[in-house]
Amino acid sequence: MNPQINRIYAKLAETIRNPSPTTDEIDRALESMELIAPLSDEHVARKSYDLFHVVMQAPVSPAYSQEKKWEASRRTMHAAYKWDKFLPWVEDPHDILTFLSHHFDLATGGENQDEPIQNALRALAYASGPVAVEALKNFDPTKPSFVSGIRYVFQNNRPSELRKAALFFLPLIGDQWFNTPLPIDQIKSLCVDWASTVDVIENNDKAQKATLAVLFGMINSPHWRPHIVKDKWRLLEYFSSVPDDSQPLKKCIDNPGLMDEIRDVADPTAMALWMRILWLKYKELTPAVQRQLERVTKDVAQGRRRAELDAHQAAIDSELTTAENALTQYTTWSADPVAVALRTKIENLQHAKHALVALKRG
């Protein structure tokens, strides 16, 4: 660690905490923050994150005005979260949410605040620790001003990195976001802008996980489901990238009303992909959903669409092969939690394959 950097940050924190600093002291502190902000260094990022909390919690004074407080917060947030390599772990998101909400208000009022909003979203989306994730569950993101901010960042004319950070942030607020009825026009525009964001970001494994977490939230919501952009149902083909313990997916496969709802989607691919997901999760389904799936599968078989069922079986075989290959890395009957989970997954997939083959035979 750089002792000189430590001394600089200690002095900055002392100045900001001072209940009666001079104007000159505050101005010099702001100048120092501006000089530090462009540095790309893990230690600087961590120290800047700590200083950000000091800045946000310090009382305003004649020298440390509200305007200067927000300027200091922007500079420390920039230094902490501008660089991909060094993202300090967030445990308490309260100050960042306050910062984000304030800059949402400025942005929707006509000011360009893309960079501070992007930095705050990056902090929450990419560096939230377990405590922060739990805290976000108690945050209400459906206040009109916050909804307006989310709509702002998803607009097509906003930078792609900003929209990407928003896409990765949405799963963290999904429970309240998708379960609260927003005005229909807002939901429609958000669905369209979210879909266009998905189209412009890199399609890698992490992006697929975040995208599907949002899509499952939409699918399980009676408020959002009717407004999903038609071609985005095809994102279900990336289902294999979803973690086995995905809660948004769990809520969907436990919902007995979804089968009929998805059957009515204009794109028939949606139903085919949904059936594939249910077969891959067959052993985990409730009895009611299992019976629905079996009934629909029989209809498909009788309708001479056996190629569709063959594709479902091929998907099960592929997942089985992947799980079996992964299990070879462990000794027989290893008690390692990953090995135990793999054995359970293999057993569940074998059970699903047996049930599907039986239905195909009639």
C-alpha cells in the first residue's frame, strides 16, 4: 500500500468530517479528489469507496455546501467504480442508492448525469455483497422518481455501458419491480427499451444470466408478461446458462398458470422452449405442473410433432452428458457439495428422460 495515498485519504476524510471547515480547505479537498479520480489502482478504488461514505454522511456547512457535497460524491464514486479491474465490494448500499436517486432526479430533469449514474449502477450491479443483496430486497424501486430514472437509462440514446449496468442491476430489485403494477404505458416502453438493450450488449454467459433473470421476472408477472417483446421469448434457448438455484426461474416453474399463458404467445417457439425447460426441470415440478406438461406433451405427440419431442430429449441428453462429465472430477460418492448437487441433477434428468420417453411411446 502507498503510505502517501493513505495520508492523502486520511486528510481528505478529516477535512470532510470537520463540522466547520473553511471554504479553502473544502476547495483543496475537491481539487485533490479530481486529481485522484483518473488513477487506476485497487488501493485508490477502495479508499475512494470508503471516502464516498464519509462524503455522503458528513453534514453540510457554509463551506461544505450541498452542491459541493454532491460534487465530492461524484468524484469519489468515479474513482471507486470507473475501472473494471477494481470494484470495491458493496455491503451497505444505502448511500449509493441515495446518490443514484438524486442523480436520477437530475437526469430526468434535463441534466446529463450518465457517468455518475453509470458508476452507481456498476457498483450495485457488479459488486453487491450478500448483505447488500439482502438490503436491496427491502428497497422500494417502484417510487415514481426511481421508475423514471430506470426508464431514462434504458432509452436507446443512452450509452450502451450505462444500459448494460442497468440491465445487470434489474435482477437485484426484481421481486418488487415485477410484482408491483406500474402504469401500462411505462411497462410497454420499458419492455421495448430493455429488449433493445439486450440486442446491443455483448452476448456472453454473464449477460445471458442477467437477461434471463429479468425475462423470468417478466414471464411470472401478470403485469409484464403481456408486453414482452415477441422475439425475446427466444432468449429461453439460453436456459442452460441459468444457475440451478435461480429463484426467478423457480417461481416460474412453480406457477401452474403459465402453461396456458405461454401457449397463447404469438410465437410458437415460446411454448416449445418453455416445454423444454419444464422437461429439464421435470423432477422439481409440482405435481400440478407435471400433469400439465404431460398432457401437453401427449397433445404434441398425437399432433405428429415428434421432432419437437426429440429436441426436448436431446436437450436432456446434452445436460446429462455435461453433468456426468463434471462429476468425473470428483471421487466416487464425494461429499463435496458440488458433487452431491451433480449427482442429484443426474438423477433428476434420468427421471425426466424416462418419463418423456414413456410419453413418446404412448
